[in-house]
Amino acid sequence: TLAVPNSSSTRSLSTTPPEQQVDMATGPVYVVLVTAKVRSGCMDKFKELFGPLAKHVEANETGCFTYKLSIGTEDPETLCIFERYESKEYFESVHLESALFKAFAAEIPNMFESKSFTFYLEEPMGSFGFMAK
């Protein structure tokens, strides 16, 4: 399952237009890195299910700044999903609670040989590196 510890703090949810999101985060950007190895023959089905979710996130989750699937170059059955949110609270209360995410999560549990979730707080803009040129 995709369980994430609940947070007791609250924060208003973003209504910022997508082109302004990165500069408008109210605190450290919350980063989720999902890595997984899918079972043999499951990658195409995973992509088929992930595509509509990614489009939904882009169109409807204004507090999500990045939501990107990458496939392994040495092993095409490995994947990484790089996600960036305005806050942990946004990730938990909006992304994880969306009907489309819940439907996606219900379809994929038996597709994996392994998966892991790692959580980060991004350093402030301009301090170390960049996101885009």
C-alpha cells in the first residue's frame, strides 16, 4: 500500500497558476521519490494506468510542481517517479486522497517485485543547484 504518516498541522491549499507554482511555495518543497521494479511484462500496463493519473495531477493539483515518471536505462523494468509538492500536507490531503490516485493505487499492487518511497525537503531556490534552464 502507499501509506504515508498523517500530519497534524494544517496549511491552506494552493490555487496558484501552474506557471507560478515553484516560486510560490510557502515553505520547503516536499519531495517524494518512488523507485520500483515492476514484474516482467507489467511496464506497459503500468504506463497505461499512470498516464491518466499524471494528466489529472497536472490539470488539477495546483500544489504539485513536478510529477514525472522515468524508466531505467539499464533495466527497463525499473522506474522512478519524482514528485514535488508545496507541502507534506498537500501531498497527504490532496494527492493521496484524490479519487483518481486511489483508483490507480488499487490497480497496481501486484505489478511490483519491489518498491520504495523516500521523502525529502528541498533546499531553498538558488541555494544549491537548479530545477530547469
